[in-house]
Amino acid sequence: MSNKTFNLWEQIFDAKKFDVGEDLHFITADEIKAITHAEPRIMAKMDSSADLPPIFKKHGYFLLPVKNGKYAIVRGDGFHRLEEGTGATANHVSRIKFPLTTAGRGSSEMQYLDYSFNSGALENVLGKQPLYQSIRGREYSRDFRFSVNKTLLEVSSVQLEVDSGLEGEDSIVLIEAKMDTPEDFIIRQLFYPYNHFKVISPDKTIVPVFFTYEPATKTYNFWIYEIPDAANYNSISLREMKSVRIASEHEIVIEDIKPKGIVAYKDLIPQANDVSKVIELVFKVSEGTDNYRDVAAYFEFDERQSSYYREAAEALGLVLPKDGKYHLTDVGKELVQLPAEKRNLFFAGLLADFNLVKNSLDILKEKGVLAQSDVEKVIARSSNLTGTTIGRRAGSMMSWLRWMAEATGSFSAEDGTFHLNK
């Protein structure tokens, strides 16, 4: 959530003259719109404690929807901190006997959640099979009541969304999914669906699960929870946490990363540090986020950061600006249609078109190891850059190479250096 949104919540508290000595206040979407002229849905998006406006933190409040278009500002702990895993990451051999050509079309958590189900990993983790995908998307909740501390709230016809819902003979599994692992999440994301489906299927066990996928380590993480008291918002407790890696059918070696001869600006020295965001930018353009303002708002970039990522996507031949909008090139369209593993190797080949990446990989192949000092020497020899600028650009370059190592598995990163796999 941006500082602008934080300040707008200050305006709301002032305009409504909320007594911060009280544990509960209500506000409607129409009131939020009238006071702030901002989109209520965006103002109300507080998925983790990091999204809480300072005025909420100061007075111990968090936000919950209670009816369609009506919110409760309630005092209490609205978030659950994700527990750290204590066991080893297990390996799962996929049950899929053929390539899923439609898998990995996007870069969202849903692609990985679907793959964890299709591969059999999800059923294995839960110890329940067979499970059938039966719930997904938005719907309006049944009526239910619960307490936050001593404050009683009644929920009626609130829009809720389940990322994935699976049903077995005696259970319903409800999953909230994220890319990467946040420090915490708002309990509502599991608590509301739990209560909703408890009303619909009172005889089945409801299993709330928080799922994350870690691209850096290709790890699928599952926090399996219980809610022993459906009338107590804070009764959520961890039953088990498991992490798995799903075995890949084909192992990629560094020789598989071959320049594609597509990139026009081969001498570009990157300023965009996060390669995953370059790829995500391409997907967002394909979905209609096609101008610098919307891109900057989506990624919460300032204008300069936004230009770095647009420059990288354009230099890679994936995006073309025209008439004030971004358009996918044929190469960009090809990228977004590829399955995840093929997409990573394809994108690595585009990166290898850059002279700096190619030269760095050549050093790695020759020496078996590559350090940032090696990259700095390559930059100094091949550009007019001097001083600390060389170090900053080399740092960006190292982040590109780190992405290649993690996304393809063809070499490894260790203690700030890269090593050929033995």
C-alpha cells in the first residue's frame, strides 16, 4: 500500500471523527469514495500487516468487510505470522507422464498451485486422495458470526474468493496462494471461506491451507491450518507445514543456454535488478497493463524505476512502445505462450544475446566460477563507465545471472559467486 493511500486513511479518520478509544467503527465503500475520491477496493486491500496504514497500527485496528460495500474497523490482531519450516524439503516425482503444453502460461501463483495438484504433490502433502477441484473464484458468503477479542461481528453476503478449493469424500480443502513467502497474512483470507463452506457442508472437515511458491528455490510450501473455534477469529493454529520440490523431467546444462540472435541492443548494461519483474511486465502488457502509469502503479515503481524495466523489456525485443502504449512483439507473444520450464530457457537465451551476459557465461564455462569482480572487469573493458557506476551495473548483472542460475538450474549461486554444476 502506498504512502498516498496511508494519508487518505488519515483523512477518513479525521472526516468521520472516529473515537479511537472505541474498539469498533464502521465505514461504507461510498463513504470512502466520497472522502478520498479513491477506489474503495484498493483502499481496503490490506493482505498483510505491512499494508496497514500507520493510523491503524497506532490504534491497534485492522479492516474487515462485513457486508457488500461495508467494512468494520476493529481493534485486534488481524494477521497470522507464517511459521518457519522445521523439516527438510521433500522431493516429489511428478505423476504426469507427458508434457502439459498448457501449463505455465502465466507467471502467477495459480500456475504453480495447479501444477502442484496435477503432479500429485498436493494430494501427497495433504495425505488425502483423491481430491477434485470444485471451487475457484468469487462468490458471496453465507451469514455467520464471530468475535475479534470481545467484539462481535456479523458477516452477510461479503464477496470472498478462494484461489483453489478441492473436495474429497470427507473433506474440503481451501487454499490461499501467493508467489514468494510474506511474513504474515490476513486471517480473513482463510477464516471467511472456512465459515462460508462450514455452513454449506457442515458434515465435512474444512482444511484451510496457505500456499506459496518460491521461484528462487523452486519450492512449493504448504501451511496446513485448523480453526477449532469458527466463532473466534484468532483461533487459527498450524497443524503442519511442508515444503516440496517437484522433480523436473529434463535437466538443463549451461550449454543449453544459447544466444537467440534476436536482441538488437547487445551492448545494453542492465539497470533493472529483478529479472522476474521484467518477465512479469511482459505478462501484464499481455493482460492490458499497457502504459507507464499503470505499470508504475502495479509494481509500485517510481517513474525512473519503471523506465528501467520498460527499457529492459524493449531491449530484449519483447515490448514495443507505440502511441503512448506498450505492445507485445512477436517474440513477446511467443514468450507468454510457453510452458514455465521452456519459458525460462527461452528467456535465458534472450539474456545471453547481451554481450555482457555472453562474456560472463564464457568466463564461467572457462574457469568454472564467476565473481562480481570478473563482471566488473568485463564492464570496464567494454564500456565508458567509471567509478562506482561499474559496481552498481555489475550488481544488476549479478542479479540477472542469479535469475538464470535459479530458473534453469544449469549453474549455481553460492556465497556471491557462480559455479558450474559438478
